[in-house]
Amino acid sequence: MTTSMVTPWGQWDILLASPSCKVKRITVTPGHRLSYQRHLKRRENWVIVEGVATVTLDGVVTDYPAGSVVTIEYEMAHRVANQGSQPLVFIEVQQGTYFGEDDIIRLEDDYGRT
């Protein structure tokens, strides 16, 4: 069973949830971006599936096309933006000791959630 959540920037779907990892399919609407955030209890790997991801990692901005993999270590500040005209889709694999949404420390947010 897939769990979905519609957000101000797009949507995410949980594809797998286990004690050792969580896997999400994330879709970012053109012109939107996620919070600039960090996590204390998990690291993430993103596989870009469609579009180009503009990723900020600890203040450094890089574009990643489809087929790229982005690694986000524990406590690394990160953000993804879709500056293109088509949806950005990536698969997020979370690994760590806790995968709850309350492990998000928002540093900046376009939607007033800091």
C-alpha cells in the first residue's frame, strides 16, 4: 500500500517503509522548491528520475539531470528546487535510526513552516 501526501511544492508517495529504510517517490512542481533543511537521525540518497534537480548542499548549488544520484549525509543542510517547466521526479532512500517527519529541521521555507 502506498501512502501519499500533497504539499505546497508537489507530492510525495511512500513506496517502502521498514525498520532499516524508507523509500519515497517525490514530485516537485515546476517553479517550486522544498525547505532548506537538515536531519539528525537519517541520511538520504536521491536518484533523479525525470527533469533537472537544482540541489543546494551546505550552501553549494548544483544541477543534477535525470540519472544522477545525490548523497545527503546526516545533518547536511539540503534543498531541492525545480527550475524547469516539467515536473521533477526523484526517488529518495532514507537510511538511519528514525524516519519520522518530525526529524526535519527547517532552516528556510517558502511556505512559512520554519
